[in-house]
Amino acid sequence: MARDTVETHFTQAVATLKAGVPRDPARPVRDGTALTGEQCLRLFHRQLDSRLLDIAARWLREQDEGFYTIGSAGHEGNAAVAAALRPQDPALLHYRSGAFYLTRSEQAGRLPEQGLRDVLMGLTASSEEPIAGGRHKVFGHPDLAIIPQTSTIASHLPRAVGVAFAIERARALDMPSPWPHDAITVCSFGDASVNHATALSGFNTAAYATYQGQSLPILFVCEDNGIGISVRTPRGWVEAAARRPGIEYFAADGCDLADAYDTARRAAEYVRTHRSPAFLHLSTVRLMGHAGSDVESAYRTQREIRADLELDPLVRTARLLVEAGLLTAEQLLKEYESAREHILRIALETTRSPRLESAEQVMATIAPRRADMIAKISPVAAETSAREKAFNGTLPEAEKPLTLSQAINRTLADALAVYPEMMVFGEDVAKKGGVYGVTRGLQKRFGPGRVFDTLLDEQAVLGLALGAGVSQMLPVPEIQYLAYLHNALDQIRGEAATLSFFSQHAYRNPLVVRVAGYAYQKGFGGHFHNDNAIGALRDIPGLVIASPSRPDDAAAMLRTCLAAARTEGSVCVFLEPIALYHTRDLFDEGDGGWLSPYAAPSRWAETHVPIGRARSYGDGRDLTIVTYGNGLRMSLRAAVRLTQEGFSCRVLDLRWLAPLPLEDLLRAAELTGKVLIADETRHTGSVSEGLIAALVDAGFTGQVARVTSSDSFIPLGDAANHVLLSEEEIEEAARKLLV
């Protein structure tokens, strides 16, 4: 077994070590290094603990009591990186950074056994594990400034850049922050991950910021063992990929603790002093394969495996200690056996810890939402004098009725006035005010520190937001078009939505992502600017999807989303129908039926829209038309024509697509016994599928039908009308149900 080979090699190699001339433990462990004997001894123990945790992981798996065997064997040099940093520096760690975690735990004043138990409880899926509570084995702890990551492909790099950005922005704006103002962010990952789009986005964003003279204190740490599962990383590729303008490059032998420590210190000091990014290339080896189930001999030669064994960082640190006269080979082997027995005993104890026993327990950490707290926070406004300043003396409630675009603009301004930690950013949102003018004038009134343009990269935009959110800010990023969101969906799915789940609410990323979406744009066509695909959002646990149609709803719902994000750490996507941004009329030209007055703060409590509550129009008893977005305007127009023909219809605007307003849906359905769902998204993967399933699940026995757009991408110009849901189709489907 690979485990036996690694253990045997360690004991045999250490047994041959020859003692050198004893050195003072307070002095460097060897000439030319800053690593003292005392530090070397302490770090060796954390390296040893990390190695033995990997041994324990495989032993637990053999007993069918452990559930994770990807280990840190060969990567134990990352203990030096932790030692070169401060325990308050936020860290987002690679899954092979076990020695870093144990070292950071000790730095923070915890007993070594506490760090060991953290990891072992993660391996055994114990519900008492302190960060994920048995939901996954992750390195994370709120007391250690370690933000948990489940990513294996570097999707945490954009967030890490965002954390570094937030450190500097908090200092510039004189805002409270969970991180010290002189902190730096550290982010570790594997060599194979440097090729991933999210990693490239992180590197590029850091380089882009530095190129423009912006501060961004982040230390990228690539733990390069030369292989990704079974695929070799070409020699020299990591260095070539790392050398970018604005990012300082450092390289160290991660198997040599002294070299790793000295280089990590230089890299950390560079980042801390210059407030600029650096890339620490830590050469490592991978021992015992990718994971416990990996048969390494299937794709590596015995010669290659033996070559890695000869570079074992645990053996090399042992050699440092013996040659410095700090320990003898016999003492090291005795310590190894003693620590091994101790850790396996703790591992056995953790198998008796409780585990999650129900779906309710598992899901308890998904997106908590206290409706009462949100309702309390949502109506809060700034003082009148602050509002008058924000609106240049003319309060929005004194304006004429507003369009959807204008209502969102005024609500953002009101929120910026009351929430000093709020930031609005994205592509073109600053001076231009967005493609559709929704954010027009906000930068001028609130400054470039709070309203600013980003580079053209949706992963970077959302990464900045995630880093700002976990740093106790309130980010409101804009994604220019719905189709662009898919370029970066994993930043919401895999990073944002999972954080509360895998940290038991210890870490949150409050987020309100504004997205200009849906189709029906006139004079501006084509797939990327007229996209009606939202299926990929609707299956993300805990995600709030708001879909306002009217100006008054948009204002109230945006306040709700901001309050949910601020109080509960909710992740919200706010879908804004482009085609309704500047719509003014409902039935006839000049009727102003799609305009709404802006409510004064004194009315915000009574106009509050709770998450998951629909809005009903009319009191008809013959048919309920269920819809949202652009479908609301079409359905209201169709309903009026049907009413003129003697049919009695009501229209239910869902307003929220996640969670769906099921109570309101069922109530409206039972009132008429007939339901038509007018869904502007595609026939397959549409909201209507979920609505029909909900009605069936609830035992609804009435008639149900649906009309949708076609399963097609949206073409340019008038050709779009052939595949998009129309008023005529809604009206025709309604008549079929009514006759």
C-alpha cells in the first residue's frame, strides 16, 4: 500500500541520519536561513501531525468510518507559509494545505490537539466538526481567519482577490472590517488549477488592478507537485503562467522547510509593504497518490514514485533537526510512533461522534431567512438631510411617477445613503450609468469608492463581490446581460450559495446581483442581449431570485433583497426586465399605466414585499393567469380583452422565482379552478415546469395549462417574435380553458 511505503521510507530514512554539531535552538537551524531551531522543531511537529492525519484518513476509510482521503502528504512545506504570515491574515486554502491549517491553529493560541480534532471530525463527517458540521471536510475556522473552500479547481481565486480588494477599500473608506488594515490575503491552489478559467480570472484581475496603480494585497501560493490527478503539468509551465505584469514572482523548494520559510517571508513582506500581489511558487511532491482510491502505479512509473519519496519534506525537515543537533534520529522515530498512536486514538474517538441524522439537520445551514428581521430592516431610510443631499435636494417621492429603470435608480441611491458599507459596481455602471442608465448619477453623488466600473470579466465582478461580502460589506454588482451571467455562474452556485452551508453561518457573503435580463428588447436583438434562460439559477439551494415587473414592486423588492443580504447574508439575484426599463404605458399610448410614484420612507413598511409573496391583479373567478416579468404586462392586456368578452380573470404576478410563492399560487388556483401559466422562458427548463409540479404536489385537481417561449435561442430582429411568447398566444390559450 502507498501508505505503508511512505511510512516505511520515513522510518528507514530517519534511522540513517547522522547528528551534526549542536546549535543553539534560538539560532538559525542552518547557515543562511532565518528559520530558527525552535521554529523548525515546532513546524516539524505540525508537518508530522499533517502527515499522520493522512495516515489516519486512509485507516478510517478502511474501517468504513472515514469519507475523505485527499491528503497533504508531500505538501507539508506549506506550514512555512503559515509561519510567515499573521494569524489575522485571511486565508483561502487548497485542499492539500493541512500543515498550514494546523500551524495557523497553533499560531492563534489553540492547543495542537484542537487542530487535529477539527480535521479528524471533518474526515468522519461528525456533526460536531466546528466549521462544516459534518457536511464536508474543509479547512476553515472563523477564529483562524480561514474561509472554507470546497473548490478543487481554483474557483476560490476570484473571491480571494475580492477579499484583498475589500481590505484596501475598507481602509480607504474608513469602514469597519473583520481584517486588520495591514492584513494580506493568502490563497493556495494546485499546479493543475493554474489553467482553470477562474484562476486565470483571479490572476488577471490582480494584475489589472496593479497595472492601474490600485492596491491589492494578495499572496497567491501554488503548491506545485507536478501532476493533476493523473495528468502531468509540463515542467516550467507554472512559472511561465505565473509571470505576469504587476505580480511579483517568488519560487521556493516546498520540500525544504528553511527555503520555503525564507521565501514565504520575503513574499509576504513584499505584499504587506507594497500592497501588491505576489505569486509564491512552492515546489512540492505528491505522496500516496491523489486520494485513497487512486492507483498511482497505473499512470506513474515506480522510478517516478521513488523519486518523490526521496524528496519527502518530512524526512528533509527531520534531517535539518538532526544535523542541527536538536533531536536524534532515535528521538524522532520515537516521537513519530507516539504521535501516530495519539492521532489514531483521537481518530477512533471521532468515529463515535454524532453525525447528521436527517434532511432537516443537513439543510439547517442553507440560507437562513428571518422574515421578521428583514421586514424590520427593509423600511429603514437615511435621515432626511442625508437623503436630500443624495438626491440633490429633490426627493424621489416628490417626482412624477417613475419608470422601472428610474425606480431602481432611486432605490439604489436611497440604499447607498443608508448603508455606508454598500457598493455598486460592474461594467459601465459608473460615469455612463449602465447601458440602460439604471445607475446614472450614482457615482457623482456617492463617489468612485462606492460606485465604480470593473474590468470586463463576470467572474472577476462576482469574485470582487464575494470577497467584499465575506468582509462585511454589502456588494451590489451588476451583470450587464443575463447571458453574461452564465460565464460566471459557478461563482454563485459553487462559491456564494455554498458558503453558509459549509460554514454553519460562521461566514456569510451578502450579495445582491443585479442582472438586466429576459427578451423582448426592441431594436437590439440577438442571443446575448435577449436571453430568457434562467433554469440554471432555479436549482441553487437557498438562492433568492427576484423578478419585479413594475416600478413600485422593483423598489420594494430591492429593499427587501438588500435587507435580507445585510441581516441574513442572503445571496440574491435581482432580474430586471430590460424591455420594461423605460416602458410607460399599459394599454394605450400616453396612459402612463406602467409608471408608479416612488413611496416616501414613511410608507416603506406598509409597502414592504416579503420574499416569496406574489401580487394579485383583479378578482376574477373564471381563470387565474400566473406569470412574471414581461409576461405580467402581456397577461394584464390579455385579461382586459377577455373581460370585455364576459370572462372573469385574475392575474397573479409571482414576483419571486425562488422561493416560489406557493401559498399565493395555490390560493389563486383554488379560487378559479383553472390556471394558465404564461411563462416567457423556454418550454424546457422553464419556471412553468416547477409551477405545475407544485400544483400537482399540493393536490390541485383543477385544469392547468401553460404557454411558453420556444426551445430556441433568440435570433436577431423580428425573427425573435416567432420563438417568444406573445400576447396572442396567452389570449388563445386562455380561451381554450374558458370555453
